[in-house]
Amino acid sequence: MIDPLERVAKHRRLSEKAECFTESVIREMTRKAMINNAINLAQGFPDFAAPEVVKQAAIDAINTDINQYAITWGAKSIRDAIVTKFGEQT
């Protein structure tokens, strides 16, 4: 008796559209990082706990209920903070 999975595999082929798929940029970066023993910043899989200050900052940000994208050129408060910061450095 022929194994049903073998029969399906024998006749399986990809669609023309699927034949054109390429490796994702993230997958490529992961592969290259592994080859070069580099730190991979392409995927969000840290192997360490986030610092408490970062966790608290995330909680504080969520609790502000500012949950919409800023206007295209950025939130005014952030732009003002950048101006202040760079003004201190010049």
C-alpha cells in the first residue's frame, strides 16, 4: 500500500507565485549573524531579562494612554526635548 503522504508529496508543486519567493531580510540577517558569530539585532528574541528601569518605562508609557501614532513630523513634546538636548550640546 502506498503511503498517502508519499502520494501527496510526489504530486506537490509550488504555485508560480510561490516559486518567486525569496529569503526574508530578517532570515538573511539571522543566517549571516550566526555565520559570523555576531549579535543579531534583526529579531526580537533576547536571551536576557529586560532591565527593571526599561520595564517600568514601558508600564508608565502604557499608563499614559497615549496610544496613537504621532503626526508625521513627530510629537511636539519629543521635538521640543530634542531641541533642548541638542541646544545644551552646542
